[in-house]
Amino acid sequence: MENNSEVVFVLQGLNDSLTNRQMYFVFALMLYLFTIFVNLTLIVTVCLERTLHEPIYIFLCNLCFNGICGASSFYPKLLHGLLSDSNVITYAGCLTQIFVVYCYVFCEFTSLTVMAYDRYLAICKPLQYPMLMPVQRVALLLLLTWCFSLLEAIIGVILTTRLPLCRRHINKIFCTNWEVVKLSCANTNVNSIYSLVLIFSHSSQTGLILVSYIYLVRASLRLASNRKKFVQTCVPHLATLIIFASSLMFDSIYARYGGDSGTLQVVQNLLAAEFLVVPPLINPIIYGINLHQIRSRIILNFSHKREIHKKH
């Protein structure tokens, strides 16, 4: 087969009538724009309001920014494919999509772990919290989150680029690392081992989050103030983790051990895209509704703009 750089992959899942694809395009475009809007609204609100310059809101901004990256790794290619007669992607484009998706996934897990650690300190050690979570530590945690995620993604992509490819058909509507690895005609044991390392690493992060929640629940049962903090910040955090981890786990398991049945393939494509569509959309909405400071500031900003328009 030709060099990998000359390979053009054929993606599956968009073979429908032109009318249907145009309808899907409008729906996907509206969903993408709304996702960008809700995330940017929360980020801008936190940046402009000095009273929101606290660790929990800064970490939330990072989560929203990562959500924009995740959505942007999926929607643009999907939208282009919906309007094209042939849904193809170049080798370089596929690796770029894999890299961004990888970064999004790893950063999401690490960000949720950091946020759980922040909530543990805020609720279980409220008196020491300002000393334990100064601005310098917040910046360091954000830096480590992105460096760790980028390093994991770079290693994964490098391991994939070394594989010669024998096929071109990807059984998904977007590129994923394991789907490309399965197209190789060489030994992929190293890639499988690295995947297991990643699964163990981020499963451990999930375990740390759950352990922190045991302490958070205990602390919230003792004091009413802790209970309020738990409901406002920890419940949406836990919901986000469950949705993200379950959809990602299903996709990972089915991609390796699932069958190729047509019906199951449709379900797989829908659930595979869930971790790129649902968390980036619902994260800012859930946190915006539950965090009174953000909700009230957003409402105030929109009310102020409405009054200005009425005067003019």
C-alpha cells in the first residue's frame, strides 16, 4: 500500500438522502453554535466579574474551554461531511482529529479530578482552604492538567503514526485512535498496552474522585452550609463525570469487542459521539443553573442589555 501520508479514509454513517443530510446539517450547526454560545457565556461572565475570580470558577472556565475544543474536534468535519457527496478525510486530518479528541478526553478527566480535589478542600477543610488553594496553586494545577493531557495525546498519536495501514474504511462518523489502529497490517500490541495504561490511569482518577466524594458526603451531612455547597457544586460535577465516563467506556469497549451489525453500528455511532456532544453542551448549563453567583450575574447582564436596547 502507498505511504500513510497519501491515505484517504472513508468514514461511515452519513450515507443518507440529500434532504435528510441537509436537515441534519441545520440541526448539527444549531447545536454546535449553541454549545459554543453557552460555554463562552460562562467563560466571559467569570472573566468580567471580579467576585467570581475564585478557584472553582476558574476550573469551571477551563472545563468549558475544553468543552469548546472537544465540540470543535467533531462538529466542523461532521458539518462538512453532511454537505459532501463523499465523506472522506485525509490521513493528516484524521490524526489531527484524533489528537484533539485525545486532548479533550484526557483534559476532561484530569479537570474533573482537579475540581473534585478543590471541592474536597473547600468543604472538608474550609478554614485552611485559602492557604491550600492560592492563585499560584490554581495556575500550577491548570498547567499540569494541560501538560499531562497533551503528553498523553502526543504519545498516543506517535504510536499510531508508526503503523502501516492496509485498509481505509473507518466504521465511525469521525476518526478515533482505535479505529485507525484496527486498519493496520502490523503488530499493534504496543498500542493495546498503551491503551490499557491510559484506561488504568484515568480509572484511577475516577477512583480518586469517588473517594473524595465519600468525604464530601460525610462533611455535608454534618453541617447545613456544607450541604448547600455540596448540592450546588458537587452534584453537577458528579453528574458530568457519570455521563462522560459511561459514554466513553461504552465506546471504548464496543470499539474493541463489538460486532459489525448494521443496527448496532448506528447505535454505536450515536453513543460514540455522545462524549463529544453532551458534556460540552450540558456542563455550562448545569453549573450555570446550580451556581447562584454565575446564574445571577448572567441574568443581570442579559437584563441590563435588554434595558439598553429599550432605551435606544
